[in-house]
Amino acid sequence: MFRLAWNAARGIAPRLRALPKEAALALGAARSDEPGRPLQLAKACAIILPIAAVTAWGLPQLTLIMSPSIDAWVVRKAPGPIHRGDLVSFKLVHPLAGPTPVDVTKYALCFPGDRIEIVETSSITPGAWDGRYYCNGHLLGISKAVGHNGQRLSHWTPDAQRIAAGHIYVGSAHASGFDSRYYGPVAISRLIRMEKLL
């Protein structure tokens, strides 16, 4: 073990000794035995630092969408009231999502006071039912009894004919979307309005 560490150190030592010379060349020195040029360093910093600062500020403002159920690749926060059809993001807490909350982006589809109906139909899965969800008579989506990984899914059953105050049914037109069909409407206080960039 000691011999292995010694050989590794002997291999790294020459590279460490050459590093100052390589840095001088990278900063504009004509030869490796010349010092770096401060003006070149200042110019490089003047270009790189603003780009790095804008990138460090901008990247956290963007959200990459990994779900095929949403027609967007990149979204960002867009403060303001949520309207029907807007993209919204929230933290999903559900056993199928894993032990920690996950960020989810969906469409706001059915609002407080809207009529919500479910029509249960027999599923291709024996002993199970699928649910067809309607908002004011418009089909929102159809739940499945089994997920794409073979896990059993239980769909949400409304306990009233209207979406409750302070909640929004979220989802998409995608047949396999994991949305309010399975966990019900989401509190508006948990939703962040988003807008599509790409």
C-alpha cells in the first residue's frame, strides 16, 4: 500500500512542478520561463467573471422539465394569479414519488367552484376500475389501475361535486401523467405559477 502511494506521488510531482509554467503560458506569457501578464489576466477576468455571475444567478431561476406530459423543456417562475391552463409547479408528497418531496410541473385545469365528476369504468386489470374525470363536462383525463412499472394505482374519488375552495385540479392530457387523477386537487398556496421558455 505504501509503495502504491509512493509511486502515485512520484507520478504527480512533475505535473505539480510544471503547473506554474503552464499557468503562465495560459495567461499570455511568450515562453514558460516568463511570468504571466497581469493585463491578460485582467482581460480574462473581465470577460469570465460577469458571465459566471449571470450564470450563477440565472440557472436557479430555470426549471428543466423531464416529464413527457408537459409541452415544455424549460420553465421559469412567473409571479401573478394562476389562470386556467397555466403551468404550475409544486412539491409532490406521495408514496409513489419516493421518500422525499419532488418538484412537479403540471397544468392548472379545474378551479375552485368548478363542477368535478368522475365516471368509473371497468379496467383491463381484473378487479380494478379506471376513472374518467370531467371538469364542467370537459374530459380532463382517464386514470389507470396499473402504472408503467406495474405498480397498482388508486385513483382519487371526489367527495363533493365541486372543486373545494383554495384548491386546483392539476394535470395534463398525457395518458400516463401522474396528477390529480391520483392525489386529488392541490392547495393553491402550494402552487407556483410558471411560464414556458423552451
